[in-house]
Amino acid sequence: MILIIISCKKEDKKEVLLADREAPLGWIYLKMYDDNSFEFISQGMVRDKDVYSGSYELKNDTVYFKYRDSIPKAGSKAVIEKGFVNYINGSYHESVQMKLNKLSTHK
């Protein structure tokens, strides 16, 4: 008799950057993880939340977001400065305040 045990334990990814801001009737969240994945979430009190996910690349103080599906109007490029993540190539200016930043120390 051969017994094969397969572990389905999901690897927990760790948050390396958390940022948010209050929006009209809701919140904007940015969550970045140590496996270079991220979620950009727009959530309202009276509407469902929109989750945009994908991977990111950090070069100096600039973050390049590669979305899996659609790109939010905030854009796909942001600069980190003075405690904020400032999106710079979207159809409107978006800025979220960092609550946690371990980007410079993770590998």
C-alpha cells in the first residue's frame, strides 16, 4: 500500500506596504506583498468594492504596477515620497497615505 499525502497549505504572503485614504462615500486601499503582488481596492459604503490586482516592480522611489485585468483610473505608475504613494500617470491624481512600509527591507 502506498500512501501519498499532499499538503494544500497556502503560503502566507506578508504585507510590505499598506496605504489608504478616505474617498467620497468609501475608501481607497493599496496592499503590496513580499511576493511582488498587490491589490488596489476602491470600496464604497453604498457600492461594491472594485479590486485591481497584479504584480509590481520597485525601481528607486517609483513603483510600476502590472495589472492582471483592467487598470484603475489612478494609473499604473506611482512615486513613493514623504509617507505617501502618489500615482502619476492616471486620468486623475490619486494619493494614498502609507500605514506600513517595509519595502526597502524585504527581498
